[in-house]
Amino acid sequence: MTKPVLGRYWHTVTFVVAVVALVLQLALILSGDNILDSTAAAGRAEQVRRYFSYFTIQSNFLVAVSMFLILRDRTDNQLFRVVRLASLVGITVTGIVAFVALPPSPNYTTGSLVCDRLLHIVVPALTFIGWVAFGPRDRVRREDLLPALIWPVGWLVATLALGPVVDWYPYPFLNVSQIGVGRTLLNCVLIAALFLGLAGTALWADRRLDSARATMDA
């Protein structure tokens, strides 16, 4: 099996896993089987709204979109490059934060636990490994860095603005009511720095990997 064919299979699996995990998680919420925030007695509509508010959900959705564009060979435009970079950085942050600071809730049902591991571990691993091993290469450019950061920065701003209104924050490290404004803002700065650092690393690594491939093919 050639590398391009293997890469296509890999990206297909990544797309399928991301979509299945997203749909299954939403189906569990709609069926009442899963409560994303077990500390709040939220109604079904609020639970659905919270579902779409999670950074994990949005980053997995962007991964699915970027995989779809790759499989459809729609990669020769800035829209793809920005979505691909944003999804790569976002899903990497998702995996890192989940591994370091967000263990699965002991209140999860079996279905919820499966979704949690797929969204937080499996999809991040598949995406990162697929990018390193199969590319596509030369899809990270300097002019794409700032556009790719619009989504995560916008998510942070929207989360902090909406939090006091609905009295809910998707993650404890952004919960102003519990940790205070100063600590929250510090966490936001650290998160933004992590995003920028990962995006810059992706730019550097993409060029190095492209050069390595060119050397091997020479």
C-alpha cells in the first residue's frame, strides 16, 4: 500500500471517528443519558447549548471539516489552510489539557466515557499522527497564523462574556466566579500563548517535514 493511499485511509478513519463521537455525544444528551455538567440541574435545551459551547466539541468539529476537505481534495486555498491549522492546534490543546488537567468524570455512563475518550484522546492522536505522517505538506504559512487564532480567541471572549449571564463556564480554569478575575485572565494569557506557540511550531515543523520528504524523494 502506497503512502498516499495509506494517508487517505488514515484521514478517512479520523473523519469517521470524529463524526461518530460528536453525533453519539449529542445523541446521549438528547436521550437524557448524559449530563455534561453534573453539578448543575440544567434542562435539555441548556445541555445542548452547553454541548456546542465546549472547546473540545468545536475543535473536533473543525477536525472533521478539515478531514472532509482533504478527502475531497479541496486543499489549495487559504480557507483550508486556516481551518486545518486551527483544527490542528485546537485538537492538540484539547489532548494536552485533557491529559494534564481534565480526567473523565466519575459520573459518566459507559457511553459518555467512550465519547469522552474518543473526543479527548483518540481524535487528537489520530489528527496529530496523521498530520506528521501524511500531511498534506506545505499547508501552513505565516499569513495564516493570525486568521487561525480568530476562532480560539473568539471562543475565549464569548465564553467569558456569556458565563456571568448563564452562570456557567465550560471549564474550571475559566470559572471567574470560583477562581477570580485575575486568575482567569492569567489562564487566558497562558492559553493564548500556548495557541500561538503551537501555531508557530506547526509552521516550523511543516517546513521541516516538507524538506525532509523532498530529501528522501531526491
